[in-house]
Amino acid sequence: MRYIFLALIMAVAAFAEIIKTPIVSIDKEKDEAVIQIGAIDVGMSGFVVHKIDAKHTVILKSAQIKEFDAKNKTAKIALSEFTTLDTESLPSGKWSVGVGDDVIFAFGYTRALLVAPNEEIYHRVTKGSKVQWVHPDIFATLLSYNGHPTPLRSDFTALSDSNSIGIVFVYLNEKVFTLDAKSFKILAISEAKLEQKEVQLPFYTRVPEIRAAWWGEGSDELEEYEPHYYELLVKANAQDKRLYEIIKSGGEKLEDLLEEFDFEGKRDDRKKTFGLF
């Protein structure tokens, strides 16, 4: 068990420090920008901050690391609408992202949710960790409000926004996947050799029942644990070769997901960051 704790602590520690760096160039037509940085992980999410004056700043866009060039020490970031504080009560302006604006990454990475198949695994993984765990009961309550007994990507995004969660951990087949809560990109994969005696659907929670909507995606009861969460991972990480090899060795239940991988990068996942799958 010490190995699991150490692996999780290292995974969180590697991303826990907030990163702040200025934009060095921008392509407004493509909604992309470039930053100069020594090292950063593809998939990390953040936001662009514009300085209005000496005492005031404003968040203009959400940001996600799209590419990292280790040789030139630069990273390309994809920009999208910032919805975390989406409210008509906040003032708005005509500011636009420009060179010199700061991009902040890893905000909220010390707060996390663990999706686990049962209570024993949940407690064994979270025990002793200094991560600020947001209990799955909170997520189950949000799912019940949305009428989604089958969790969607949009539900994880909503939880991240409402509880300032930066990281989602998902336990699958003796592995813990560390994900950016907004992009759902895999930041790390840790071995966690734990015996799985039973499965609680859609995940371990003390909430006795998650209300289902009359219709729509997510309204059906989840029938199987692993296939659903692997599907969410594949759709957000269609170019991840580590995940491909895991899915490939996962047997008949997962073989259909192999067709979802896109190593040539023909699909633009930016619009799916806040999508409904």
C-alpha cells in the first residue's frame, strides 16, 4: 500500500504547483497562443488573465496545453470560452487576449475526486494522502440533480466548476488514472494492485439512489463500471498510446473502444472539453 500512496503523492505533487507564464504570441483566427516554458504536460487546463490596471485583472479565456516543444521550450495552448464563473452578475468588457497576458495552469490541482468501484478501494487509495478529497457523495448529489445515474463528461466539468476541483482520479483494473478535471486528459497512470471484491454503480457513494431524468443522455442506469469510464477516457485521450495498450489487453468488453483512437489527430477535441459525453 505504501507504493500506491507514494505513486499518488508523486502524481499530485508533480502538478500541484500553480504555473503562471505570459503569452508570447497569439493566433486569433485559430484561438491559439504560445507560451515559453521549460516543461509542462499536454492536457493541463487553465485560464488567461488580463491586467486592466495596477489593481484589477479579468479572466478572458479558458486554456489547455495542446502541444509542448521540448527542444524550443514552448507550448501551444488552445483557447476557449471561460465558463467557470458564468453568471450575468459579473461585469463584462471588450478586452481580448494579447501578448503579455498571463496564463495560469494547475489551479485547483490540490483538490480532487476519486471514482472507485467500492468503499474498500476508495478508502485504501485515499487513506494517508494529503490531497483535499471532495467526497463522491457530492458528485452523486450533482448527478441526481442533473438526472444522470450514468456520469457524463459534462457532469465532471460541472463538479470541477462548482467545487474548484482540478484533478479527477479514476480507479480501473488495478490502475489509478490521474486526469485534469476539465480536459479529462491523462496526466499520470499509477499501479494500484488492489483486490476488487465487488462493484457499486456508478461508483462508491453513500447516496442511496441517483435520480434519473425521463430521457436524454446519462438518464439510463449504468450497467458496467469499467467499460463506461474507459469510454470517457478514450474519447478525451484518443491519441494516448499508453491507454491504447491498456484497452487492447482489456478483453472483449473493451475491444470496440479501439476504433475510437485517433493517432493522426484528425479530430479536434477542444469543443468536447465541455461536451455531453
